[in-house]
Amino acid sequence: MAKISTKQAANDAFEKCFENHADLLMDVAKEQNVEVTDEPAMSKVGVEIGKNLMKQKCGSFMQLAMKMGKDGDAEDTGTQVTTGVFKRIDTKGFNYIVITDKAAAEKSFIWLRQFSGSEKFIDASPAKLAGKKLQITWKDMEVYLPQAKGYYTVKEIVSIDIL
């Protein structure tokens, strides 16, 4: 998912998934009495599969669908994904969510604005989040820090998923 940043890339990944599982698609078409060469009918089958994935709250599909639904074909968003275990929330004017990675190194991400999943952290006590595995999607942002009289790069949170 982290490598998919444009609408076209999302569509390509979606089509590749269907190609890789063409045998299952054929079974679904047969089950629904749909001729594989009937494009409008097969499109409806695809929509039904998508609806089922949404009902099952398939996170990967929902992320992919959001990217497929983008207006236009924006350039690479520059987002990256880091996975680790929740350690704490530091409050230094803004909140910083701190996780530890596999090497036990601390990684800090700034909570600058509302992001997908932020509601889970608003009223949560750090004790409830302790030990939870998080997947943080973030992007680099250059900010001016008056105390340091200079510009620094911080990792701004775009979304967080609790795994």
C-alpha cells in the first residue's frame, strides 16, 4: 500500500489482484450465472465484490478504494509507512506519538492536524495503548522552530491504524 500513491497505481494494483485470482472470479461469475464476456454484468460482479469487502471492513481494500477514488492523478504524495509498538505521547506544544521499532529504536511523529484514526488517541489513556502495534503513515514536513532559530524536518502523521 505504501508504494501506491496515485489513482492510476491504485487501479493497476486492483486489476492485478483480479488477474492473480482470475480462477476465483470465474467461480463467482459461474455462481451468479454471469457470462464472463458480458462486460456490464462482470462489472456488476466486481461492484458486489467491492461491497462485500467494505462490509467485512477489509482495511487494505478500503485504503485502495480511497486511492482509486482520488480526483485527478496527483503526483507522489511522499508518504511513508512505519510500524512499531506504542510507547507514549509526548506533549511539547503539539502531541508527538512515539513508537519503538523492531530494533527498539524510538520513532517520533508529530500530530499536527486531524488524521485518519486520530479519534482513537484523543481521549485514550497511554495505559490503554501500551504495547499496541501501530502502523503510522506519515510524510516529511519542514518546520521552523523559533527556539532553535532554524528549520527542521518532522514526520507529520497522515493516518494511524492499530494492528
